[in-house]
Amino acid sequence: MAERPTINDVAREAGVSKASVSAVLNHKPGVSDRTRARVQAVMERLNYRPTGPMLSRGPSGKRRSLGLIIKEMDNPYYTEVATGALAEGRKHGYTVLVASSEGDYEAEKEAVELMREQGVDGLIVTPVLDEHADISHLFELKRRNFPFVLLEEIRGVRASLIDIENTEASRKAVEHLIEGGHTRIVHFAGPEYSMHSRERVEGVYRAFSRSPQVFAEDAIVPAGAHLEDGYRAGLAHFRGRPAAERPTGVTCYNDLVALGVLRALAELGIRVPDDVSVIGFDDLAIVDYLAVPLTSVHVPKHEMGRRATEILIRHIESREALPPVKEYLAGELVLRASTRPLKAPVRAPARRSR
């Protein structure tokens, strides 16, 4: 691996002292705006970043490490993302450290700062994005030219991204129900801190806009990201509702919410798919082993982790600053026993052969 640029290289290229470079890095006074801008431009051009106590590379025997910050430790979705990251990191000689924010942006900030202090070479972050979220720690990573890759997009942050085409996949799930004759459809939405939740709700809107059905405001049911969220939301929405007014089709923010909804429906004596068709999102391995296997949107989770790690290592090891990479992986609907059409699907008339 080529030698990384040092603080001496930055100082020489910028025509300043090492002390001036250090002052820029640490927000110290006494440096003019012009000098500060020149130093930061040289840092970016050389792809320089300050080292931490554990930052090390190559044949010296010192350790190399990456940080992966997820949002929900109890969600198997992130387990599969992490296994992809771990496998790719190991292939290149990096240890991957994992932390969870549990949907709290302060915890995310603390995890980012701690991992930086411990000298990880780069970060993969699934950011908390509710209306109160403070993402200044991510802007600080950009300012210090610290390499990171996002697993959810943050508008205004120029960074590499590996994500899912959430809106399109959600639209396909709802359209599958519409094409099967379902007219009373609801979506159990995810947490406010997730951009994915908002994108999947947008997919519901788009599916309705492309159909003759009228969208009802109560078609979006706030739920969350966990088993108990789906269970409570399912009980609240279906309990006491006459059969003629119940939804016949349900899509969910993720598979955990869908599993919670399935339990609620079972307790209420509502049959799946006879009375209600249910669709999850993520396609966790467990959903194929349920008594009624769950129809779900397949997300290539392992590939997300692997690809994010591959791109991050490329940024870390390059001697030149690389432009951000943005990739959106497709989600595909996997049909199982939890859904059924209420009528035969409408098919285009066959063409007569001449």
C-alpha cells in the first residue's frame, strides 16, 4: 500500500507550518480564513486525515479497523448488513467494530466520536434523521476529510451512499395488492427517525396515484420498527372494527412490524391470508419459516454491508481524494402464503398469431 500523506506533506503543500495545520484541524484561533481554506483544500487534494491512537496500516503489524453504526441492535436486518461488512473487512485486513444508536441521535454522535478517538480508519453510518436530529458530527467528519459511507441518504451531505430503492419497492408491494383486487389497504409506517420510513410511505402514495383508487388519510398507520410496535398498532387498528370496514391488504415498514401485526391478527381471530393479506419488508430469513410464510420485499442486506465496506476501504487507501459513490440496490417482492388475490389478476388480451 502506498504511504499515506502526513501533516508535513500538508504543511509543505500549503506553505504553512505544522502548527498552523494542527490549528486548522483542532479549530484553534490564530489562523486566517484564507489560510484555513488553503490548508483544508490541500488536505482534501492529498486525501490527508489525522491519525488516532490505533490508526495503523500494512506490514508494521499494527491494527486496521472500521466502525459500523447501526440503529437497532435487535433487528436481524442489521445482523445481515454487519456480516457483509465483517466479511469484506476481513478480506482486506480490517476489523469491523459495531455500535448501535438505538434511534437516538445523541447516542449516534457519541459512537462516532468514540470510534474516531479510538482510531478507526473509517465509518459506515446508518444515520438518525428525525426532525430533531443534530448531524453536526457528520459535517465534522467531512471537514476533517474523515472517510465514511452512509446507508441512508442525508440531503446536503456529500458522501458515498449505499441504499435501497425504497420508494419503488414499496410502490410495487402496494400495487401487488391493488392488482389482486384489494381496495381497503393500509400501511404500518416506520419510525420518524428513518428516511427509509418516509420513502416507503411515499411508495404507498405513488401506488395509489397510479390506480383509480382514492387514497384515504387513515391508510398510513404509525407503528415503528420493532415487534411490539407492529403488535400494538395491529391490535389498535383491527380490534373492534367490523369486517366490512377492515383492511383486506396490509404493507409494513419492515418484517418485524409485520410479525407483530400477524400476532395481533391471530389473537383477534382474523385469518391470514383469508381475511387479510400481509406484506413485510426486508425479507429476513425467519419469514420463510413461519406457519404462514410472509410475503416480503427482499433487500440484499449482506451485499449492502459488503459494498459499503468495499467503497469505504477504497476511500481510505486512495492517495487522492475520490468522488462520492452513490448506489441504489433494487428490492424485489417475494411472494409467499401471507397474501392472496381477492379476484383473478387482470391480464392483457393475448395477441392473435398470424
